[in-house]
Amino acid sequence: MCVICRQRFSKSELTRYVRIMNGSDKLVPDLTGRAPGRGFYLCANEACKVKMAAFGAARKKRRG
């Protein structure tokens, strides 16, 4: 399920994002699906990608 639009997609249609483990606050796509830590899934919709920057839960998960 995309965390922005809340629509259900198959896992192959979603991109998982995680916070990189070097102490920065940067979110990166987890293309392998095996990166450590909590992640969230985002669909390929361009509007969802734009809204991701202001997504409150993403900021909360980035803190760890």
C-alpha cells in the first residue's frame, strides 16, 4: 500500500524507502528490499512522489 495515496498495489509496483544508516536524515530507495531498518512503500504516481517531501510519517520514521 502506498503511504501517500493509500491505494493497494502489488509489492513489485511499489518502491521501498529507508533512512540510510550513516546518521544522516536522507531517505533513499531500497531497490533490493533488504536494507536494514523500517521502510515505507511509495507507488510510481508522480503526485505521490511530490507529496512525499511533506509526509509527516516519513519524517517520524527517519528519526528511527
